[in-house]
Amino acid sequence: MIPFPRTQSHKVTKSHPQDLDAPLRMAAQCKIVAYQQQYADNQNISFLPAIVSTSTRMHGEFLGLLFLQAHRETQAHFIAAGISSQNINPEALRFKRAAF
């Protein structure tokens, strides 16, 4: 394997240093505008922009959707195991939800 030649260090500048979520919100707004008419024409489907940055930041609405899905899967797991939701240890619930 041939190594890449070393070059000058590249200084990374943030586009919005005071608001790290601004690029996520802007990208989400662009997607909403781009697909708005298609989803308005079809009332049987919903739209939520799934925006994730390369630094692992997620748009809040997408992150909320992931949390809700993990919570539902966790509840279904405990119900299938025959464990009542009142008897679930909060720590066990949190760790199982994180696994999902």
C-alpha cells in the first residue's frame, strides 16, 4: 500500500461556529422545500427529512423518530417476554432501548 503524500495541514472552519445545528436545519429546510409538493399531492404518506452530518450530528426531528422507534421496540420486547411495563427496572429499560 502506498501512503498518501503529506501535505500542509488543512484548517477546518465551521460555517456556523455559534450554532452547530444551523447546517442541519438548513439542509432539512432544503429537503422539505424540494419534496413538499410531492407529499402534498399524496396524503397517504408522510415526510420527515433524515439529515445526519459527517460528525454524527443528527437533525432533531430525525433523532426523535429514532428514539420513538427504539422505545416502541423495547416495549414490544418486554411484552413478548411477558414482563409488565410496571415491573421494568428503569435502567433495564434505558439500556434495552439503547440496544434497539
